[in-house]
Amino acid sequence: MDENLKLRRWDSAEHLDNEEAIRLYVEACFEEAGDDAAFIAKALGNVARARGMTVLAKETGMGRESLYKALSGEGNPSFGTVLKVARALGFKLAPLPI
């Protein structure tokens, strides 16, 4: 084993560099999440970091630190926060038949 090998934690946000990649990522996350709201919040957080959390903070009227916490996957954002963030990121949540 190479002792000089450096490993980094995978960061999805680094790979969300165009609108198609973002759309496909969010669709896949919604498919994968099931009833796991924290998974969705984390996915939205990854998109927010890819696009710029400062921009999202301005568009939502929320503080950057509050957004980081709410969208970390560890926080518990309100549904209103999720809707506000989704809209600011260009997504509309809509009911679809299963």
C-alpha cells in the first residue's frame, strides 16, 4: 500500500456542475429517499453548496449558517424551509401518483 496515498471524503456538490447533473441527482435522491426527509434535506444542501450557499441565503431570506444546519442531513428543517429552498433552487414540489 502506498503510504503517500491521500484520500478525501466524497462530496456530491463537487460533481453537480451543470443543470442536467443537478436535475438527475435530485430525481435520484427523491427515488432513493423513500420516507427519509433528512436524505432529501441533505440532497438539497448538496445542490445549494454546488450553486453557492450565499446566493441561496439571499434568495430565501435565511441566514447561511441556518441553511447549512437545516440542509446538513443532521438538522430537522420545517416543511416551509424545504419548500422555500426547493423553489429558490428552481424546483417545484408537486404530487405525482406512485
